[in-house]
Amino acid sequence: MSHTRDALFIDGQWVAAASPSTITVVSPTTEEPFGTAPHGTPADIDAAVSAARTALTDSSWAAYGPDERADAMLALAAALEARANATAALVTGEIGMPMTIARAAEGHGPAATLRYYADLARRTPVEEHRTAIGGPGVTVVRREPIGVVAAIIPWNFPQSLMMFKVAPALAAGCTLVIKPAPETALDAFQLADAASEAGLPAGVINIVPGGRETGAYLVGHPGVDKVAFTGSTAAGREIGAVCGRLLRPVTLELGGKSAAIVLDDADLTVVARGLSWASLLNNGQTCHLSTRILAPRSRYAEVVDAVADLAASMPVGDPADPATRVGPLVSARQRERVEDYIALGRTEGGRVATGGRRPDHLDRGWFVEPTVFADVDPGSRLAREEIFGPVLVVLPYDTVDDAVRLANDSEYGLGGTIWTRDHERGMDLARRIHTGSVGVNFYNLDLGSPFGGVKASGLGRELGPEGMTAYISYKSIYTRG
Ligand code: NAD
């Protein structure tokens, strides 16, 4: 099966790329070519930014009020929903995301995000009148779109993470240039098809896939007003530095190495069931996963066994098979990286409780068995660095204070989970973890509440009303009332 896209989506049109070079997406399951897409260059980015600028200032979109924007977003949601299964199949084909997850998160999830922000657009007044404090008059506070948004998307949840930017940006009245990752250049154009079908005004959404150079050119482009980035901490630091120099607003959703704290009263059946999602979602290639499992020393062996049994029980194989729970890693390079960490873990003295190898029953595809390490030093690289694959470490702790200290002793602060039979105890502990989000007895992103990181996990928040403020420029008009 080969999927081909031969044009970029700029100014509401399908246009040939300025350069003949193409991106070949390779299936991580078969190692065969899966499809091709045009590779965007600076000339294409120039055209896309220019189209987004015109749409922002001089188009029907510029004249839309919140209700018209919301109507357009609902039409876009319906068009995305109509192709949800096809989009999910593309994501599964491109990156090996198990199909059951792809259908929910990548197929149907983006429409739900759009509907949430369409509703928020209607409920957010453009102007608010405030009696001035400390002086006479009435101030009119206006919410204006921040402008042209550069959205840089990673491959791991390409549709949902793209929509975490597109939906609040549209709600605020912005226009966008989207730079998808090369690994997921094909599914990205589903949004273009949907935008055309829904009649979204030309130039509101522009899509130009490419590699990091294309992304870097877009980030620094003089026609861009705001950058929204999801990806690695290393790239986030570079983008943040550029935006700092340009004084350009930026949100950064970066990496993580979150902790799961298993309390001494936890029901290990619940823990194991929950960790299959909270620690291994999408073949371990999810930013918020609880990949450091902290277990009370009194129950350490029991927790290691429960987590190892869970990992060993998850069917590894073709991600298009609904029974599969663990698919391949996204690329040969990513598998090499994960295998290097597994080798490092062994050198650092860790004990492999399960996994650690390529599965015997699969002779092609970039698979690695779900792997659980025990007896790892909490200061080791395996225990501290983001691996981005199905590799977990289980570390012992002595007291709850000790568990909190270990959880917080990280460069990152993105997700995390607490496992206990006592909800109040879980809540108390959740309040003490230095992180952007934490789940008690499960972990599930909530579209209506802020998501993002502290420390090296990022700057700013996506989702919820807080996620929309990043796309709003506030203006105060002082009047005598
Ligand atoms: P990556 O940083 O290599 O690439 C992400 C995107 O940025 C791609 O589109 C890439 O082409 C582009 N890019 C890379 N360097 C750039 C630069 N200097 N300037 C502009 N664009 C640039 O990350 P990845 O490997 O695609 O994704 C995996 C990483 O993303 C992991 O570290 C993961 O934790 C993180 N992530 C974070 C979140 C979150 O919400 N916090 C969500 C998903 C993934």
C-alpha cells in the first residue's frame, strides 16, 4: 500500500512545492515505504506565512465574530469526524500506533477538541467593560487574536497534538502555518482535506511538512507572531532561545520522565491495569508516561513482579490488529536509541525483570519487547533520562516523604500518577508532586483542563481555557466611561 501526497496546502489551494524533493514515510511494521509527501522549503514557508497573514487581516475570517468562528470549527470537526477511521489508519501505518489508540486519540479526538474550543469561543467575550481601579473611567478589555501562529508538531500523536494548537488558535481568531514532522507528513493533509470540505476561508490553515530546518526557518520567520511547539526538550531549548531573542511568544510542550508512586495500600491488580495505559501508551512513545515506578520497599518484589507480568502480557505485533497492545517503535533510529538504553541499564547494574530483547516471533519491524528493570540506581541515566520507548524502571522507597523526594528529583515535571486505595491520601500526595499534571489511580488527559510541564518539560499550557490565552492578545482601552 502506498500513499502519495504531491502538493502542499497553502492559501486554500493544493500547490506544488518549490523543490522537487520528497519525504518518504517508511512503515515501522514492514520496513517498506508507506508513502511520499512533498518536502517544504523556505520558499514554501514564505508563501504559507504570507497566506496566513492575508487571512488574518484581510479575509472573511478576519471579519468573523466568535459565533461564526465556532460554526466554522464545528463544520471542520464534522469533516474530520467523517474521515476519522482513515486518518487513524494512516497514523497506525506511519508510526505503528496500535489501532485502538489511534482510532480514539487520532481519529475521533481532534473533532472533540474542536467542539470544546468552538463552545469556548462562543462563551468568551471579545470585549469586557471594567470599572477602572485607582482612578476614574471604564476600561474596555479586548481579546484580539495574537496573529499568525507557527505550529510545530511531533510524530508521536500527530493529529491530537496538532489540534491542541489549531483549535484554541481558531477559537481566538488566529491563522496558522503548520509544520508536521516528516514521519507523519501524510496524515497531516487529512486536516487540509477537511478544511476544504468544511469551507474554511483560504489561508486560515496552511500545511507545509518538512524536517527541522524547515521548522527552524518557520520559527524565526518575520511574519510569525507566535510559536507553538511540541517535541523534544533539546529542540524546545533551541526554539525557546530563538523566540527569546525575537521576543516572540512561545509555548513549549517537551519531554518527561514522570513517576508512578505506588503506595503501600495499593491494589496491584488496579496498578497493573492502569500502568498499561499510564506507563506504556503508544509503545512507550508518549511524553507524560509514568516510566519511573516508585514502590514501597516492603512490597518492592511484589510490585516488580506485577509490573513485569503486565509488560510480558501485552501482545506485541502488527499495530493494525485490534488485539495488539504494543506496536513497533517509530523508526530504526528510535529502536537503536531504546536498545542503547537497555544495554546501558544492564551496564549500570540493573536487572531485567522482563523483556529487553526484540520479540522472537517478528522477523521485521522495529519492535522491542516491553521491558522492566529492577535494582536500578535512582541516579543512573536509565532512571533519569527520557527513553521514549517501552522501558520502565522500578525503584524502591522507604517512606512517603522519600517517595515524594524521588518523584521530584527530576529534570522534568510533566505527568505522574499515584496509586492507593485511599483517595484522600492520593490527593495529599498529588499536591506535593512538582509537575504539570498528575493522576490518582489513573491518568487521562482532560480537554477542559490545562496540560503542560514544569522545569525541562516546557513552558505554558495547552487545553482548557488556559490553552486559549496563549493565542489571545489583550488590549486595554481606557475611557472616561
Ligand atoms: P523533535 O523535537 O525531534 O521534533 C518535533 C518537531 O519539531 C518535528 O516536527 C521536527 O521536525 C521539529 N524540529 C526539530 N528541531 C527543530 C528546531 N530546531 N526548530 C524547529 N523545528 C524543529 O521531537 P520528536 O522526536 O518528533 O518527538 C518526541 C519528543 O517530543 C519527546 O521528547 C517527547 O517527550 C516530546 N513530546 C512532548 C509532548 C508534550 O506535550 N509535552 C507531547 C508529545 C511529545
